[in-house]
Amino acid sequence: MTASNTLTLTEAITRFLTTQSDAKSSVLQPALQKFIRWTGRTRSVDKLTPRIIEAYCEASGADSVAELAPVRGFLRYAHGEGLTGSNLGTHVKAKKRAGRAGAKRATADVHNETLTPESYQKVQAELQKLIGQRVEVAEAMRVAAADKDFKENAPLDAAREKQGHLEARIRELEQTLRYAEVLDAGTKSVRVRARLGSSVVVTDLKVNEELTYHLVSPSEVNLREGKISTESPTGKAFLKKGSGDTVKVHAPGGTLEYRIERVET
């Protein structure tokens, strides 16, 4: 590789995005920006290694390869342009789902949460709404199952996936209500702390950029929508933190530092 071919990660990704349509570029950008922040904006592309890529995939908390598709596509492009010695996209792999022990740790994060009466009612309302959707989802599965060609039954697969997400969210809300401590109406408000299901608005102190993350279970991760797992390094760092707190996340590109502006439950 010659010196003229050496580009920073930011420069290479910018070139990659110019090869995409405007619509596709806007879809790819959020995931690639996260990759840049984690790996290091000024890191040379030729300094990327399989270990770095695998570490990023683990840290991102992505639960499916599809969530990492933008990064995989960029790495394939980089190899095609001669920016890397091999196609590092082959090392893009989704994080393995947590087993029962991991699930127990995730639910433990919602124990003993303090909620205002209004927040408690909001959780109750969402739970009842989702419970009401069970019949609709079950009917969709019944209709899809009527097609006996199970080998290529996309509607049935989609219905099953939707049911899985629905039941996971119902369990989370039930856990929240079961262990929540509800403030009396006359009690002074307390600082809201991040937990599973929270939206966390932060400022990246290195670039003074405001970002919003949604803390979800591993099965709900969606990097394009800012949904990160509570089991990922960044998600873990945000847990039980509140507005004004500063958190640090260690990554190969350096330490990421965020200031929490507010937490929304």
C-alpha cells in the first residue's frame, strides 16, 4: 500500500458515501458515524485489524448482522479500493444473544426503580396497549401459517419476530411495575437515572455533538435508530446515571467521554 492510498477513516467513509445514492447514504450514515467515533476519527484505514473489527461488533451490542451491514459494506469497499490488505468485512459478526444468566442481569437493572405516579401510569398504559396487541399478532401468525410452504414463508417469519419483540417488551414492563417504588404525590421529585427502556440524551465531549441513545435489550438493538443494548459497554456506562453525570467508554480509538444532558423514561 502506498502513502497516497493511506486515508483516515473519516476520509475513506466520506468517499464511500459519495458512491451511494442520497437516500441510501442517509440510511448508512448513523451506523458509520458510530463506527468512526468508536474506532477513532483520525485512524488510518490501513491500521484497521480483524481484532479491532471484532471488538467493535461486540461493543456495539448489535444482535444481527443486518444491523452491522453499513460497516460491512464500507469495509468491503475499502478492500476493493486497495485501502486494506484484506476484506475486513468478513470479521463483522453479530454479538451472540445472552443466555438465561444474561437475561437475568438485564431484568435486574429494572429492579427498585423510583417512579413518579405519572410515570407509573405511563408504564401501565403501555403494558395494557401491548397486551391488547397479542390477539392481532396471533391472528397474523394464524393467517401466515395457513400457507403450508414453511420453507419460504416470510410473513410467518415476520409475525414470529414481531411476537418475540412484543412478548419481550411485555416482560420488561411487567418487571418494571413489579419492582418499582412509586413516589407519593407530595414527595419532591428525584433525579431520573437511566435504566432499561430509557432514552439518554448526551453530549460527545470530544466533538461537542449531541446524541440520543435508547437503552434496550439485546434483541431490540437497532443502531440506525440509536437503540443500544444495556449489555454493551456504552449501555452499561449509562445505566443508573443521571443528568449532569459524565461517563467514559474505552475504545481502541481512545476513550469516549459523554456528558448526560437528560434521561427520559
